[in-house]
Amino acid sequence: MQSRSQWLGALLVILGAVGWGTLGIASSQLAAAGLSNTSVTGLRVVGTFICLLALLPFIYKVLKTLQFQDIPRLILQSLIGMLGMTFCYFNAVQYVGPAIAVALLYTAPIWSVILSGIFLKEPLTLKSVLLTIVAVSGVGCMMVGEHRLNLNGVLYGFASGICYAIYGVMGKGIIERYSPSFLLFSSMMISAVAIVPFIEFQQIVAFKEQLNLATFSACLMLIILGTLLPFALYTHGLKYLKASQASIYTIFEPLTAVILATLFANAQLSSIQIIGIVLIISVSLLNVAFSKASTNAEKVYTI
């Protein structure tokens, strides 16, 4: 019975990771339809927040327990970790394509090591050094391939990884006190308020007038398939798996992004660049393999 539950948990996490892997293709299709990256970012954040309003009766219970000293950290975590990561990742997708962009996003474990050392005073370990060497080697392989990368895309990709790492580093204390559902709701709410003044509404109106099945599907992919559904599947999967086990299966996110980019975005990668992507993605697997399960890592949250 336990084995069957673990298989169910693994399936749910894998399906969630596959959903996250569609974000790059969805943003590419919307950009091709005339939306700027700022508008695509706003569409994801605001659209997701509107959908999450259905959780408000449950979130309200958590709001009563919100501690005042956590509010500044929640705001920074949302603006940098959620909004910043989304904006930088979508920009990276436009410059270097979904395959390379998701690989650069997955340099996050390295930035986590660096940021944890600076802000949390965590000591440098052999594991950290090894992960850094593997990641740097992967980036080097991608840069020397036949198809040279756009520098802006690489910088945006690194920035998305840094923002992703900041979300985890800044949230270390907050995650212990609040559920993932509340953190997603608050992150999207704060990000939505911040991005609205920068959304080009004339562009949105023009986009609405030429809305067709393809662009509507891309919107659904961005908000539902690429954000809400993966979160729900992943959190539900944690009921049957340890967090350390679930982390292994998230490898399907970059794999999905690479496969979709090859099939639908005509991504052209040289052999050495593919090796670079594999090296960077392997950093996440090595990070899980070398990490010891902790009390916080095994905690399962509910709304």
C-alpha cells in the first residue's frame, strides 16, 4: 500500500514538473502574438492571482496568524523571488530560447549556496564546491557551442536563477510558519499590485481583438497548466513523498522545456551545448543526492 502511495506521489510531482516545463513555450507563443515580456509577466501574475481568489476563505484563517515582522520579508520575497524570476525568465526565453533559459534558471542551487553564505553565514562545503564546478562547466559548454548565445539572454537567465534562489533563501524562516498555498497567494497578490502600473493595456486590448484558439490556449497554458495546476499537483504529491524525494522528480521540468523547445520552437543546439544543459540540470540531482534530510525538509504543509 505504501509503495502504491509513493508511486502516486511520484506521478503527481512529475505531472506538476511537466506543467512548469510548458511556461517557456507559452510565453514564446504570447510574445509572438505581440505581447511584451512585461505584459506576459503581468498576465501570468494577475491571472493566477484572480484564480487564487477562490482560496480566500481558507487564506483568511492564515492571515489572522500573520506576524507583522514577516511582512517586509514577504514583500521582498514576492517582488524579487516571484515577480523578478518570472520577468527575467521570460526575457531569457525570448533571447536564447526555452531550452537554454531553463538550464540557466537551474543554476539556482549555486546562487543559493553563495547567498546563504553571505546572508545566512552558512559555511562553504565540499558539496558546494563540487556543484559550483559542475554548473560552471555546464555554462562554459553552452557558451562555446556552434550557436553563440545572446549575452542579454544569458544575463537574464542568470538573473532568473538568482531570483529563484533568493525566493528560497529569504523564505527559510517564513516557510516554517506558513503554508505553501498562503505563500503562493501572497506572492501573486504582491506581484500583481507591483506589475499592474507597468502593463501596456493598449497592447492587451489589441491582443484581445486578435484572440484566437492558439493564443487563448497559450493563456491557459501560462496560468493554469504552467502555474496553478503544477502547484496543486506538487503540493498534493508531497502528501505521499518526502520533500527530498519530490525534488528528484522535478528534473522533468527542464527536460519538458527542452523537448518542447526542440519540437515547437525549432531550437537548434549543438552537441556541446546539450552536454552543458545536462551538466547544469544534474546540479539539482546532485544537490538532492548530497543533502541530508532535515526536519524542515520533511515537513508537509496544508492550507
